[in-house]
Amino acid sequence: MTFNCSNNTIETVLEHNAMSLFRCYKLTLVMLASIALTGCASYQAIETTAIDEQLNLPDSFSLTGQGTALDKGWLAFEDAQLNLLIEQALAENFSLRSSFSRVKKAQAIKKQVNSQRGINVSAALQSSIFDRRADNSNDSNSQYTGALSASYEVDLWGELEAAYDAADFDYIASQQDYRAAAISLSAEVATTWYELLAAEKSLVVYRQQLAVNESILILAQEQFINGVTTISDSTQQAAQVASSKAALANQKAIVDALRHSLNVLLGNNVNKPLATEVAQLPSLPPLPATGIPSAVLTKRPDIYSQWLEVQSTQQDVAQAIAARYPSLSIGLTTESIVTSAADLFSNWTTSLLASLVVDLWTGGKNAALVEEKRAAVEEAVNDYSQLLLEAIKETEDALSNERYIKQRLEHLRQQRELTYQALDQLKTYYINGSSTFTELLNSLTSAQSLDIDVIEVNQRLIANRISLYRTLSAGWEMPVHMN
């Protein structure tokens, strides 16, 4: 349908034809009513309860405690220095900043998709010159064209709405991934921090062991000079001193590597000094209440993000189904073609167009697209189920490890105490000549090894508790922007 309007502005023309646009829209909807009866872009949504029932999740974990469950688990250690380190890492870590950039990218995509649901307006202005010498004339004419167009796609089957919902789910999922990255970062900083403290504590022990071994070497040499022992005793102890020096050098490398790792997590230069002189390994806080698996773990950001992926793929299915049905677009174009620029806004021709498009034959492409999207839903559901089971395993592993690491640590401490008692007795026996140097050396080596084992197992117990806090954490609110 075409309307001719003279001596009116663009605003007047658009207002004059607004009702025509509305009438055309109503008429087209009536035309499509019969088509709507043939089907709709619906799909069977999947609920978390159905997945939980299928997985047969346990009602509780194998072990629970009386401690308060904290999303910021590191606070349970009451370590002010660790708190400052994690705050710095959350602000400066580059991997976390990269995760936040993905949030911004998902937000921009969501805005792009949302813009497709509105009216698109475009304007054009063109000037051209016609040469009339072909008509035996020596002059030429100018022509000026101005156009203003507006178009709107009617979302009959919810295709645009489904596309927006999918983008919205992806955006929220990116936020959850950001929170999950923050949880992992905080756990990694805490673990590395206590690994560093344990490594430096072991370094002190290695230095003490070297000093003890050197003093015993002197004793062995004196015993040899006095004719009490043979040269083999001195040789064995010299070898033990060399072994201690090698272990000390290796431990120094471990300490430096941990310092480098922690600085990278903090966003620092790798060689920046870290104040560890007064820091101590903490006592283990009370075991937290673990709660109900299905209630606790589904709040974890990484698991919730995967569930949002399920919902997003379900919207992709709805969008693919809707794409198989007719699409309706309504357009309004106002155009002026004159030979004088002064008359450009005087004479207008307005065209109103309703376009109905339907694919009659695609060789099965659209049906295959729907099947592809349905398979993507199945993949996302299976990934969600697997992630949930792995989360339960992680929690149960941490609970089981804590029980047995505690037992091992207690036995190691008892063994170390008894070994040092035996060592003191053997020293006396050796000096009195009633014990061999080999017996003394074996007892010394065992005692020194137990010193390191106790430190390492204690650190492993702390790291395991950090892992438990991480697997139970639902995260916390992160800043909406980063510098």
C-alpha cells in the first residue's frame, strides 16, 4: 500500500501512517492465526529435581562437623596476613581479570541480541547528477533522494525471546564462572601460602640437621683418632653430611619456586619479597557442618553455571523450532525524490510493507538443526550430572582424607618422639663404646626424616581442609567492575 504526502514533515508523515501500520499488523496476525494452529515452538524443559532423582544423590555426607560453614573458608584460619594476600589476589590477579572480561563480553552479546527485538530505524540521503546530452541538450539535472525506514520483526513463535533468554543465561553463567574463579584463586593462594610456610619451616629443620650431622662427624673423627672406631664411621658420617647439604639445596629451590608461584597469584613481580618471618602454620579449625549434598553443591558457582548452560541450550532448541515457522516483518519507508535540495522535505511517498516468509523446502536442514540443539541439551545435562557427582566425590575425598591424615599425623608424632628417645640412648651407648656407629647413624637418619614428615603431613592436612572449604563454598558477591 502506498500513500502520497505533500508539504509535510517526516514527523507528520510517520504520525499520519501509524494507524496504517497498526492495521497492517492486525491483518497479518489474522492471516497467521490458522498457521499457528499447526504447531508451536515449545519444548520439554528439564528440571533439576528430575536430574537429582535420576542420580540418586545421598541425603547427607559421610561426615559433618559443628563448625560454621563459611563461603570465604580462609577466614576460619584467622590469619590476618593470609586475608591481605587473598584481597590482593582478588584485585590484581590477571587470570581473574580475564574471567571478568568474559563477563563483559557476555553482557555485550546479550545487548546485541536484545536489540534485535526492537524497531530498527535507518536514514539515507543521496545526491545524483543526470547528463542530458543524449537528448541533444547541453545541460544536466540534479536529483536528491532522502529516505527514512523503520522495520520490526514480529516475534510470533518466541524465536527472538528464546535467543534473548539464551544470551541472558550465558551472561549469568559467565558471572558464576567469575565467582568460581575467585573461589579457586582464594584456595590456591591459601594453599600456596601455607606450602611456603611449611617449606620454610622444613628449610630450618634441614639447616639444623646439617649442623647436627657436622657435629657428629667431628665426634666420629675424634673417636677414630682416639682409636675407639674405624675410619669407616667417619666416612659414613661424611656421606651423611653431603646428603644433608644436597637436601638443603633442594629445599631452597622449593622455597624459591613457591615464592615465585605466590607472587604470580598476587599479580606481583616473581622476585618480590614476601614477609614470612613471623608467620606460622595455623591450627586446624573445627570441621564445618557439611549440610545436604543436593542443597549445598547446587549452589556452587561452577555447578550453577553448568545448569545455566542446560537452560541456555534449551532456549536454543526453542529458537531452532521457532525458525521452522513463518516469520513476519513489518516495514515503513518514507521517501522523497526531488530535483532541488530545498524541496527535499516537501514531497514524501510513504510505503508500508508486511512481509511473511516461510521455508517450504530446506532439504531437512531445519529439522537437523533442531536435532543438533536437542543433542546439545543432552550433552549439557550429562556434563551437569557428571560435575555434580564429581563435586560429591571431591567433598567425600576431603572428608575421608582429613580423618586419615589426622591419624597419620598423630602416629608420626608418636614415632618421632620415640625415635628421638632411642637416639639419645644410642648416643650415650656409642660414646661408651657399647653401640656401633651404624646403629647411631640409622637412628639419626630416621629421626631427621620424621621431622620433615611431620611438617609435610601437617601442611597436607591444612591443604585438605582448604580443599573442603572450596568444594562447599557457594561463593560471594564480586565487584561489578575492575580497574
